[in-house]
Amino acid sequence: MSVAEELDKLKKMRDDRTITEEQYERAVAELDAERDEARVRGRRRDRDDYDDEGHENRRLRRRDYDEYEEELSPRELEKKGREWGLFLHLSLFAGHVIPFGGIIVPIIIWQTKKDELPKLDQHGKNAVNWIISSVLYLLICIPLAFVIVGIPLLIALGVLNIVFPIIAAVRANEGRVWRYPLSISFLS
């Protein structure tokens, strides 16, 4: 990928608020440093830089990302955001294993990771909006079940509670934010 393409991708991530302004500036500075290093390497073709067959010897650069999470590169930050978005939406199924887990686990993931991964904030709001909306729909369907109209509505709600989190998880893994249809926007 060329430097111009990398810069365009970084700008898009900054505009989408996937990365902060500070992370954007740091990544741009790293790209500039790599470009300068490549220019110097192009001028200086020492034996140290190339092996006998003319292939470039690359030294692995290692950074310590354990101390500061914001020091992740934009690619790693985007990958991590996608993974946590996937986990957040799939955690809605925790209610099938742990009582109230489908409500508590997504909220915990959202609240603990939203500052570190800005795009996850919108995933969390969408998931919580769907949780609240589906609980309201459930409360409406239960009394309607006594007049038989609510039974098909309860079945449809059960299907939607399985299908919607899966679709949202797939979209999160693709790097896109998906708003649950039929959800009421309590949090925007």
C-alpha cells in the first residue's frame, strides 16, 4: 500500500472517530519517518542492508504496547475495535447462559472499552437501544398473548433477538456500525 493510500485511510479513520487526533498525528509521523528511511536506504546500498542475493535485510522493530493502549497503530486499533464490536453484539446471547447476562455483559463491555475504542461507543449504544426496545416489546406482547395476537408477536420477537445480534456482529467484524431495525433510539 502506498503512503498516499495509508494517509487517506488514516484520514478516514480520524473522520470516523476510530482514532483520536493524537493517534492520527503519531501515525502520520511514523509514515513520514518510514518514507524518509526508505529514501536514505535507496541512496545507500551497503552490504549491511542487503544479503548476497540482493534481498533487503529487515530488522524486526518491536514496540512495547503493554504500557499504553493508545500507542497501538491505527491498523491494530481498527482490528481491536472490530473484535470488541463483534464480542459486544454476540454478548447479547449471554442471557441464554447466565440470568440477565444478555443485559449486563454488553453494558460492561461497552462501558469499559468505549474510551479506548471510540467506534465501540456507537456499537454499545445500538446494542443497549435494542435491549431496552426488546424488553418493552416483550412487556407489550405478554398481555396480548391472552388474546392470542401476542403469541405470534412473541415468536417473532424471539427470532429477532437471535437474528439481529448476529447481523450486527457480522457488520461490526466488517468495520461497520449497524443500527438494529425496530429499535427505539433511547441513546444517541
